[in-house]
Amino acid sequence: MSPEEKRDLQYRAKRAIKAPVPESVRNGNARKAADYKDCCAVVGAYLRTGHQVERARLHVLRLEGMQGLLP
């Protein structure tokens, strides 16, 4: 992974973690909330340790999709 890609992933991960919880997750069922919480845990662990890049990238995409941040 190049330094630019790493910086981009870290930026996107921080943005996804800082974004407010979507209303669909807050008002949804327990499964949606658990999925969202699991994604946040994986992304947070990546930001702390820098390990499991591919897993973090997948969960960042999931978070961005839930939040409507994808283009």
C-alpha cells in the first residue's frame, strides 16, 4: 500500500467514525445497529493499530454506504 493510499484510507476512516449515526440505524432493528457497531469497532481498531488494512477498507466502505457518503 502506497503512502497516499494509506493516508486516504485513514482520512476516510476518520470521517466515517466522526459522522453522526444515520437515522436508519438509530430507528432500525437490532441487527442493523449491531452491524454498524461492528464496522465502527473494526475501523477504530485499524486507526489505533494500523493492522488489517483490507478488512478495515471493507468496513470503511460499509460505513460510508450506511451513512450515504459514497458518491
